[in-house]
Amino acid sequence: MYLYISKISILFALYFITARFGLTMNATSGFASLVWAPTGIALASLLLYGYKLWPAIALAAFSVNLATGAPFLSAFGISVGNTLEALIAAHLLCRYADFHKTLDRTKDVVAFLIIAVLLSTLVSASVGVTSLWLGQIIPTEKLAEAWYAWWRGDLYGNLIITPLLLVLGTRKWGRIEAKVALEVSIFVLLMTGTCLLVFGKFHGSIDLPNLPFLFILFPFTIWASLRLGQTGNVVTIFLLSAFAIWGAATGAGPFATGSFTANLLHLHAYIGALAVTGLVLAASAAERMSALRALYESQSQLKSALKNRDEFISIASHELKSPLALIALNLQSLRKSSSLESLATKVQSCENHVNRLCTLVDDLMDLTRIRSGKLELHRERVDLSELTKEIIARQPASTPENVSVVTVKADMPVIGSWDRTRIEQVLTNLLSNAHKYGDHAPIEISVEMSPERNFAKLEVKDQGIGVPLEMRDEIFECFKRAHPGNAIQGLGLGLYIVRQIAEAHGGVVRLESGSKQGSTFTVELPTGI
Ligand code: ADP
């Protein structure tokens, strides 16, 4: 509440002071000023801090007009028009134009110019001038002139002040690099010097050409928009306008040719051209920069994808080649083998290697399925406890792959609607890892139902080499291995597939581990029934 009251008070004060200043600038019929910053302040405040600040605008517009001599009802009418103008612009921009307050896209600038600068200002000019006409402050013959002055004052208020406040208000201020600070300093020095030359008192005294001299300032807008971003641009436009108004007010510079009002009208056209050019240019430069950044990012993603692919090809060929080489070796010695016993051992060994090859190829096919979103589940009623015992019973005892003793704790039926083959794959992958990385120590498997009976918990615990802390999340990614230099072979796909299957069932897989402390993999699956 305190924050709201302080915001309202600050906005009220800013609006009131800048409005008083605007009304001193030779306002038509005393009210329609060509220099009207409050419109810009009001719109920027609503866009930055929300519509709820509207009472400050209404109150300030009412008080300042009453203080300037408007009848009560006219002041009320003007305040309604000014508040509506800001509310309508803010609403249309946010609701229909997907407006970015940073003005870093050309479409934001164009929407802002059409909605806020050209259209919403018609509301305040029309309502305000009509209120004064009804209050007999503006005579009928002055109606068009007052309306035009009012509209232009508001239009330039929004064009110059709103972008300045929006961009400065949303900018993330970080550390400024030394070379940027140097460029900004040179820019400010050169621009101030040129502005003093163009709009200062001595402009006339050194017989400079009049209007063509104004073109000197265009390169500054272009410099600011292209090199200093939208922030540099809006500040530059504001400073140029301030210098130009100062020149026109003090009777110096190219705009000091006729009455103050005529000077301001000329100056508006000039500043308007600079502001529109600068805003559009800075926005398209920002767009170009962000497109370039996106391009660099996708380029580096592409490079790392290519690196991953090459690594994968080398690992996969090595993994596929080792069992083939061993099969070839066994077949060679089979030819020479004489005893029946050694024949059986060698066939068994060949079978093991063929199984290993099949698993590798299955993993690769699963990877393709997962990547193309074709991992389908064929759910059926499964008792996880029974399935686990069945898989363990099926495991051939003491092969080179099954080196540890496995104990199963699955006392109660744990029933759910799952894909039997996929759940089998989860358990087989976790178990095979526990054998591979388990240091030949006993492995414990437990299956249980959650107390609420809504999900099942499968735990595979070994006492092996464990997983370093920094790799605990990564090992669930494709081709990621925590012990790559290790003699233990693998593609780095098993856990990735486990996680995909668990997630496809709406479940999760977690790891608790530390180096040399063994690993406990826990899979939680919603029962789905
Ligand atoms: P891999 O084919 O390499 O075994 P996985 O995806 O199954 O692929 O496992 C990824 C990595 O996670 C393994 O290379 C290994 O470093 C680590 N890892 C998996 N299970 C265990 C475990 N039980 N103990 C220690 N490290 C493990």
C-alpha cells in the first residue's frame, strides 16, 4: 500500500510539474500546449507499473487545469480525456500488440507509433478541447487551431518521453565496458558541441547556413541507433528535442524564425522525423543482433551435436566390434576343438556374445524410437514383485556378466498397469549396471507399494564404485558415462532408456550415490489403476 501511495504521489507530482511547464510554453487559448511531456509520462507509468496508477493521472490533470483557470466541469472533462488517452493506449498495446516495453523489435515500434502516438492522442485532444469549448474558454473560431495544437503536443509527448522512460525503466544495467564508455563520452561531447552550434546563440553570429545545417544532426541519430542501442537512441532524441526547444524558446537556431508557436510547429516536424527514424533503426539493429546471437547459439549446438555423433560412432563401433571379434575367436578355436566339453563352453560363450550384440542393437533401436517419439506403451496388469523374481530366476548363474549375488525383497504383490516388456527392460538395465559397476559385492533389489497404494517403488542397490556427485544427473542423458576411461564397456544408453520408460509411465528414476559408496537407483511408477 505504501509503495502504491508513493508511486501515485510521484506520478502526480511529475505530471503536475511538467504540465505547468508545458502551459508556460505559449499554449493556444492558455491550455493547448505544443510541449506536453505529461502525456508521455502518464503512458509510460501505466505500461511500467500497471493500470492501477490511473487515479494519479486523473487527479493531476484535473488539478493542473483547475489551477490554470479552467472551470470545474471543463477541468473534469480534460482529466477524463487525458486519463482515457493513457489507459486506451496501454490497453491496446498490451492486449492486442504483444508489446515489448524494451522497444527492441520493429513491430513494437510500429505498434507504438500507430496506437500510442497517432491514435490515442486524438482522444485527449478531442475530449479536452470540447470541454474547454463547452466551458466557453475556447471560442468556436479557435477550435480547430486549439485541437491541432493539443493533438501535436500530446503526440510529441508520447513520441519523445514514453520511449525514453520505457527503455530506461526496463533496461538491465550491467557493468559498462571501457570501450563502450569511451565511445559514449566521445558521442556526448560531439553531439553537445554540434547542438550548441546548431541551436545556440552564436549560430546566427557566425553566418552559418540555416536549415541545411540541421542535417548535421542526422548522423548522430544513426550512430546512436546502430551502435548504442535503443537506450542510446531514446536519450539522444530526448537531448536533441531539449536543445531544439531551448533554441526556439531563446530565439536562437534555425527554428527561431517566426512566432514561438510557428517555431515549435517546424521543430516538431524535424524532431518527429529524427525520432521515428531512430526508433525504427535501433529496433531493427537490436533484432539483427538477436538473430545473430541465435545463429551463433544454434551453430555451437550443431557443432556439439556433430561432436557427440562422432563420439557415438566411435564408441558404438568399438562396442559392436568387441563381441564380434570374440565370436570369431571362439569359432576359430571351435574348428580345432576335439573335446565335447570345450565345444559346449565355446558355444555358450558365442551365445553370450550374440546376446550382448542383440542388447546393443535393441538399445540403438530404442534410441531411434524415443527420439522420433514412437516409444509406445502396451499397458497390462503386471505384478512387479512377481516379475522381478521371475527375471532374477531367469538370469544364468555366474557368467562374466553376472558376477554378484542378488537378493530380492518383494514380499507383497505390487500391481499396476504397465508395459511388461518395458518394465522388464528397466530392471534388466539397472541390474546389469549393478553387476558391471558393483565391485562383485552383493546386490539388493526391493519392490514395494507406497502407503497410499498409488505408486510402486523399485530399488536396485549395489556396493560398487558409485557415481561422482557432479555426474549424478548427467548419466541419465544420452551417451553420458561417469567412468569413461574405465575398462567396463558400455554405450551410455541404458540409463537414458530407463528414464524415458519411467517417464513414459508417468514415473521418475532417482539415484543416491557417492564415489566408492555404491549406488541406489530408485524407480517410482504410478500404479495407473
Ligand atoms: P553404460 O552402457 O555406460 O553402462 P548407462 O546409461 O547404463 O550406460 O550408464 C551410464 C553411466 O552411469 C555408466 O557409464 C556409469 O558410469 C554410470 N553408472 C550406471 N550405473 C552405475 C552403477 N550402478 N554404479 C556406478 N556407476 C553407474
